[in-house]
Amino acid sequence: MHLHMGPATRSSSILLAVLLSCSAAAAAHAPRRAVLVGGALGCLVPQPSPAASPAAAPAAASAPAAVTDRGFIDLRVIRSFDVDSGVLEDAAVRGRVQFELYGNDAPKAVERFKGFVKGDIGQFRSSSDGPSYRTGAFTTLRPGVILQGGRINGLRLTEFAGAQQYEYGSRLVPLDGVVEVNELKHDRRGLITRRQFSAGPEFGITLGPAPQLDSGWEVIGRLSQDSAGLLPLIEGLPYITGRSLEEPGSVADNVFNAQKSLFTSLSKTIGDSRAEDRTGQLLRRVEIVNCGLL
């Protein structure tokens, strides 16, 4: 049967087709969800997405730790032992770093650190000629994590009355472990930190965010100035990696690791000090030549 449509009818049909086409296009590109029409499940029609909830405001940064003490450390960095003149000082870089300490957050550890800065630990309190960082050094590097140092010439552990004690200049230095923790995080470069419960003078300086230290180390301060750029200079010094230079997994790499494991085991068995793990040990000298409080 042939239906004749007048101009008005044709216009209505065209308009209806356009509307249906637009509706279909919109439905194809918009989220679809079922809606109830008159109590029955109707057709799926595009619904506007709910307005996105505003982003949560960033948490306020924790207040910086209060500074209670300030001081300095003078360093001499020997960049090379291969000096034409034969004088190591010709290959040396000298400079000063300044530090700030957080005595409110780490009172015991800060007092221990200050004692080694001044050399007035224990029975040396009146004379100030005890073990001091003035004859110390930085010895170990974990790239991107920490520079460790603080070992003092002449201060060593010895056996006394069945217990380990520190000795300096033939005199015992009774040092108990510092039993203390705090909530400060190793979240940036240049923080001064000590091993928790450590009795000795060793400390470290972070070389970047190091959350892996939070569980075993205590932040006690920070470097406040390094105008000579000594920290990046030290980071560039050679050190013992403890790894083979061969391709990982290669035959040569496996041989190296096997020999290393065998040598270490045998050395420990016979008490050879060479069994000590020297991974990270600096192959250049980084000496502390002076230090003090400001």
C-alpha cells in the first residue's frame, strides 16, 4: 500500500529521525544506567554522571623539628692516591659542613653526639681530651641511601670482665647503648641519624629519602650548610660494591659469587678479619679534621 505524506508529515518524520539519531549517539557515548519509569524498568537512557567529589586537600606538612644546637665539621677529602708530587694534600679538598641538632626529639642521642663533638664523654668531661670526632672519618657509602662515619681513632671495643667495653688511651670508656626512638622520618637528604640503641660514635648522613632506615635508625639532626659541595664530592668517590663486574647471571659472574662465598666462609671459620663484609667501604680517605659547637 502506498502512503502519501504531505510536506508537514515529511518534515515531522525528518525531525523525528534526527532526534532519534542524536539520542542514539548520545547514548553510545554517555554512561548508561537503568531508570525506573512509572514503577517498571524502562529503557536504558543516558544519565548525567554525578559531579566528581572535590579532591581531598593535601595533608599539612609536619612541623619541622625544633633546633636546639648547632655545630660544624671540617673535612679533608683525598680524591686520589696517585699524585705526581707525592704529596696527598695536593689531591685533597677541604671544606666545612654545618649541622643542626634536634635535642627535644632525640635528647639522649643528641647528648651522646655532642659528647663526641666536644671530646668530653664520661671521665673526660672535665678535660675534654677524650675520644672526639676531630680524629674521625667517614668510611662507608650506600649510594642514594646513607654516608656512614664517625669511627674515632684510638677508640676501640675490648673485652673486660666478660663484656664488651670501649677503650681509649688505655682507659675504659663506659658507654651504654642509647635507648631512644622518635617519630622523625628519614624523608629527605642531609639528615643526621644514628642506629637505635647504639653506644658508639658512629652516625650517618642520608643521601636521599630513606624510609628503610626508619625501623632501625633515629634522626637526630640535619646538615644546614654544605657550601663546598662536599657531600656530592664524597658520593662520587670509588667504593667496594661487593659485586662482580661481569654480566649478571653469566658464567663469570657465577664463578665470582661462588668464590666470594667460599672465601668468606673459610675466613670466618679460621677467624680471619678479611671475612668482614666490606661492601660500601670507601676507597678514598674522608677525614674529619675538626669539629665543634657554634
